[in-house]
Amino acid sequence: MLRKEDFEPNMETEDKIPGAQPENPAQSQRFGDFIVKYMQNVQNTMELFPGTSFQAINEIFGVLYVPLENMGELEVTGTSYNSIPKCYTYMDMEATGASGITRLHDHPYLKLRGKGTAVAVIDSGIDYQNAVFRNAGGSRIAYLWDQSLEDEEGMGKDKEQNESGRELESENGDVGNLLENGADMADTEVPYGKLFRKKDIDLALASEDPFSIVPSRDTNGHGTALSGIAAGNMVPGENFTGAAPEATLIIIKVKPAKQYLRNFYLYPPDAEVFQENDVMMAIAYAISWAKKLEMPLSICLGIGSSQGAHLGTNALSQYVDYVANFSQVSVSAAAGNEGNTRNHSTGIFSQGREQIVTELRVAEREQGFTMEFWGEPPEIYGLSIQSPTGEILEVSSSIGSRTQELSFVFVETKVYVNYILIERQTGYSLVYIRFFHPASGIWKIFTRGKNRQNVQFHMWLPVEGLISQDTYFLEPSPYTTVTAPGDARNSITTTAYQHRDGSIYIAAGRGYTPDGMITPHLAAPGVNVKVPLVRGGFGTRSGTSISAAQTAGIAALLFEWAIIRDNQPFFTGSGVKYYLQRGARREENMQYPNPEWGYGEDVIIRLQSNKASKINGFRTFFLSRNQTFLLGF
């Protein structure tokens, strides 16, 4: 039976639970990962599959590592769907001035720059040698956890580095207070990968061979870009600044998804995807380190997935909801870039409509892909699939969720289907479809409502980059395309707009969720935004992940005002979101909230204060045309 101490994120699980393996199962390709909640019978599952081990994420979620040789074929069922980790990928393709951020840095009454706060970027890592992440005291990175690195030399070297990390010092005092009251940093060892602290990074920066000391690299550049946008230094010569240039950085490089999951989801070999449980683990440790630093924490998630019902029920979305209610923690998530990819289709059964035909164009040389059908209750849906040659095969709704194999005579395509009448997290009907070596051409999905209810269904393909651009629905819908975890209720979900002409980013995901929840919440600049590059210099990137990074930096500024300056000491992530929603700029001829812009442009921040003199109840500072900063009491 699991004990209370087993629920702590820093537990040495493999020493406490029988059946653990000497190799790290989180990194081993021999183990499958399953996300569980503690109220599920974890112990019985471990006894059922010999060699299984358990790692806690927080007091609710954990991960079971099961030897692949003992678990048989991976299959989607009513109980397994939410336990199989979803996979997430990057949500991207003189912006800070458009959000009014630079005016908050320089405002004579405010001078908000994120001092005393922490920003966590969970992504592809960081170019820690880049000057935008360094100050007079050395690196501004307090923690760098690279989940992908393996400890080939044992724990001795890491322990030595961790001991050196206990001497953290910095010029500005933000990182230097880490060991106040004699706090012991050895209790935050990571369960896999390697952890480097500020002292380790400073030693690397002073070395002729930095990677011999801190061998973590950002090979993609996405994490470096987001970190720079959220909290990079001011570089006047480049007209660049991060939103919170004095915030302390916590960086987690998420390890690549395991091969068995990539195979199951039929992803292209070169696709960069990350497992849901690794992202959740990163969030848990970022929160624990921010507590050690005694700093409020703003988390940036610039990744997304179209898997799931888009109702905020994926494990990561649920976890984001949970942590965003913590005092002093906010989570900024990208809305995704699925608005114009034609990867979503929907149908509504109205009075007298018995069948809806959805046409899907499959590209030449498409190797395989998945598709998810989600239908509103209480309807019972009947589906059949027609190949480009005209052959039609029925999907059975009466044999339970076990895998059905549809073999077409005139094409070599194999289609595997799992029909789940009642998916337990949502109550919706889920039909999970995998196409192996699909024939190119027009496929048709016929959907029938047996009870003739007035209900709606949705179909989603994988996000762009995980499927050919030439595979798409012929009658797509750009709405209900916000990716997870942007569908979480308590996240700050940010869409992107073009800051030069004020137009919405054409690829941006649009709301709402199928049950009508408002998302996205805000819009921020995200088109051709200047970002720092790996190995120095600057370039431009586009996408809603760029917008989410700006919002994460703005959240750090709000935390500085609310908590560090003691205006609202119990400020939560939800509080940050509500302040930004209230302060957003809205066009007079547009109804808000709306599925494209949410509550409006993230260009005005209204902060309550009792430390300014009253002028008719408000002290108003005009920042630029149509932009004001209001201090209300």
C-alpha cells in the first residue's frame, strides 16, 4: 500500500516499491508509461505486471512504468485512453512594444521588470551561453533540468555538482536567497535526466569547454526563443527585450517521446514530440524549485496537441487546472496553430437529418495517421468508412472497445478502430481510428445518429507537423481548434495577432470548446516576432507559442506588482488571468469574448493599488495611443 511520503515529487520511488529495475524506466525504451491517479488501484496493477515501478508527479497524478514485454499490444479502451500519454509538439512557425511591456519597464511609478519572480519554460531547452540570459552575477538560470541526458557516470558527479549548487550567489539577490535558513537542496533530485544549478552553469560559462560541464543543448531553438521572449535581457542595439528581463529562469528540456508511442500514434520519423507525463513532471519540479527560491512562478507551455475531446480532460489539462489555482503560480498556454490546417471537421444532427458525410483527402505517400471522432451524448453513433475505390466497411458499436480491423479488398490500407460508447472522462462517444498505409484519394466517413438527437460531433486529425499538409478534411471548420492544454479552464490561453496591422494570426486556433467554454482568453503579438537564436544573434518566429511566452512574462510582472510589492500577497494564476482579461483592449465594433480574440488584445493591464493618490478614484497614465495603465483602488 502506498504511503503519504510516496506521494512527494522528490521521492526515491525505486528504493521504496518492490519490482523496480536498475535502469531508469522513465528513459528506457523497454518500458511503457501510463498516467494514473492514486485512487486507482496502482498496487494491483504493479502485481499484475512484474517489473513495474511507480513515480509520483504530485499528490494526485503518478506514472506507472510497465515493461513492454509484459503488457501486450497497446490498445485504446474506455479505461486506457487517458492513461496512455498524449504527445505534444511545438506551437510555432518588435512585438513587445505592441503589448505595452516596455512602458511597464520604464514607467516612473512602476518599473516592473519581473524582479523577485521566476519564469519556467518547459520546452526544447535553452542556449544557456546566450548573453540575453546572463547578467553581472552570471547566469540568470537557477535550474536547468535536461530530461534527455542519461547519467552514464553514475550519481557521483551529479552529487558533486549539486553540492556546488548549494553555494548559489547572485549580484541582484534574486537567486542568492535560495539557501536562506539553511535549506537543503539535495532533496530536489530529479527522477531522471540531469539537473544543473546556477553554480554549475556559471562554471560552464567560465570554462573553455562549457559543454563538458553542462552538456545540455537546445538543438531546435524553440525553447531559447520562448525563454528570450518571456524573460530575456534588454538589448537596446537590437531593439529587443524580454517581457520580464529581471526574472529568474527555470528551464526544463523535455525528453523526446518513446518509440513505442511514436509507433502507436503513427508519427513521422523526424517529428519532435513529447510525452504528457514528462511535461507534467516538469511542471511539478518547477513548482518545487520556485518554492525553494521563495518566488512566485509563471509557467510557459508553448506546446500543444489535438488529441482528446478538447474539453480540458487530458491529464495535462487537468493538472494545469489544478496548479493554476495555487497561490503564486500561473500557467500560460498556446492556443495552437490549427485554425487554417483543415484538420478539424464537425457535424450537427438537426431535425430529420439522418446521415452526415465527411470527406477526407489523403495525400500521396501518407504512411499512416490517427483520427479521433468525439460525439456528444446521449446519441449512439453509427459509422462506416468508404475507401477511394468506393468500398464501404461498417464500424461495429456493439462489440465493446476492443480493436476492430477493417481490411479493404481493393486497397492495401488497414484501418484499426476502437469504438468507446461512453468515454469515462467526458461521457462522449469516442471512435479512435488508425490508418496504416492509407490509399491516396478521397475517403468518406458516414455518420448516422440512431436516436435522432439534436447533437454535434467532431473529428480531429493530428496537429500540423505530425501529418502531411496534403491530408485534410474537404469541408473543415476553423473553430474548436484550440489545442491542449489550452483547453484547460484555469490556464491563460493566448492566441496570436499581427502587431503591425492588428489582424488575427491566420493559423491561430479558435474557440470555443465543444461544451461552450470560452477559449482562447487573450491575444498577444505572435507574427514575425524578434527572438534570440541559438549561438547568438536574432531572428523571427511566428505562432501562438510566441504569444504564450509574452503572456508568461507579463504574468511575472503582475506577480512582481502583486506579491513582491505586497499589493496582493495571495495572488493566484486565475487572478492573473482575470486581471489580464479585464485589462484587454477591445474594438468598439466587435462582441467580446469571441472565438478568435477571446477577451481582447493583451495590451492594457489594470492593477489595483492602495499606494497611489486618487484622481476621481483612479490614477491614469497614458502609455500610447489607445493604451492606458490604470491603478484603481
